[in-house]
Amino acid sequence: MTTALVRRPGLAKLRVRSARSPLHLVCLLFVAVVVLAALLAPWVAPHDPNAVDLGSALAGPSADHPFGADTAGRDTLSRLLVGARTSLLGPLGVVVFSTLAGVAVGTAAAWRGGWLDSVLSRSTELVFAFPGMLLAILVVSVYGEGLLAPVVALGLAYLPYVSRLTRSLVLAERARPYVSAYQVQGHSGLQICLRHVLPAVAPVVLAQSTINFGYALMDLAGLSFLGLGVPALTPDWGRMVFDGQTAVQHGYPLSAIWPCVLVVLTVVAFNVVGERWADRVARRER
């Protein structure tokens, strides 16, 4: 009863501080709008994103094309909306893969210790030494265009960050008295980790994963810009920048500027939300 009474004022203060952060609220709202636009894209897009209309090639903003058209006359707004799906789905795959695998590796290393900890730690350090983008480029060059290959490659590149964070958190959590108490009661290590340790470290890991989402989005957009990501006809923000290079050279930069702006704003928004979440978790643990 006393513990509950002590916690409530702290949580109330956190809510007040969050409400007083307009940047955080704006970024959270922006993320919600982007996700909602991606979900509803097939129904709200004004045109077929792949419909070619050479008569409207490089058209400026108008009632029919609010954001203009690209070199093939395809509606930029429709491609931005539909491209949000691919642009968000890829980073989501990277984050899910790296988080699940990183949590498993970090927990095993911290809980078992000994030779297993040494092997897993050295393995993650080896992945650290290999640039993630280079690994993704090598994988894509072998398996060709598509979303799966770069997602897996970047997932492996992001895994060590989650693994190291999880390992340090689990080591700290394992030193708490309640873990020894559960061990004395006969609970297995797996039960203690799944029911108590992992839920305790989850908020910090999820905050880091939110930040990783923004960086993964930027990396995948970079691969698409290089022509190594999604296929040519698939709407994607990075691919739209790649396709808009010719228009920029001819003095029509809008078709490339819009996806660039969206990538930058989305990355910044996810980073701010993730940092704010991590800050709230750190304050709550004090």
C-alpha cells in the first residue's frame, strides 16, 4: 500500500513533464499521422501511384496533383502515401528482428556467464567491426533487389546494440535480491527471466528500439537511393529520391524534395520519441 502511494506522485510528475514538452507531443503526433497515412494509403491516395501520364510529367502542384508529378507523370502525393508502407515496414522488420535476437543473446550471455558470455560477446564485437550498410550492400548484391535481404542484413547489424544493452540491464537486474529469492523457491532461470527480469528491462530496450527504428529507416532509404532496395516500380521514399535525380538536374526538384523531407522528419520524430521515452524510464528508476 505504501509503495503504491509513493509511486503515484512520481508518475503524475512524469505526465506533467511530458505534457510540458511541445516538441515531444508534436513528434508523437507526426509519427501517428505517418503511421495512419501508411495504413490508409490505398484508400486515401488520390491516384494510382504507378499510373504513368506523360502529359503531366514534372507538373507542379495543382488541384489534380497537390505535390506535383515525377518524370513519368506519376502523382507524387499518391506515391508518398503508398510509399510510406514500404518505408515503415522495412525498419519495423529490422527493429523486430534485432530486438528479439538481441534480447535473447544478451539475456543468455548475462544469465549463463562463463564461456557462453565470452563467445557471444566476442561474436557481437565482430559484427560491430563490420559496417551495417556495407553488409547490406553485400547481401543485396548476392540476393538481388527486394526488402527481405536488406532487412535481415541490417537486423544483424543492429543486433549488437540491443544485445549489449540487454546484457548490462540483465546483469544489474540479476543482482537484485528478488532473483535469489525466486531461485531458493525452486524457480528455474527461464521462468525468472520470462516472468520477472525481461518485463523489468523491457521499457529501456523498447526505448532503444524506437530510436533504432529511425536509423533503420534512414539506412533503408539510403539503400533504395542507391538502387539496391525495393524494385523500381515499388513506391518507396528512398526510391523516389533516386527516381527524382533526373528531375533535379532539369530544374524540377519537388519530386525528390518531398520524400527527402519526409525521411528527415520521420527519423527526427522517432528519435525524439525514443529519447523522451528513455528519459522517462530513467527518471522513474531513480
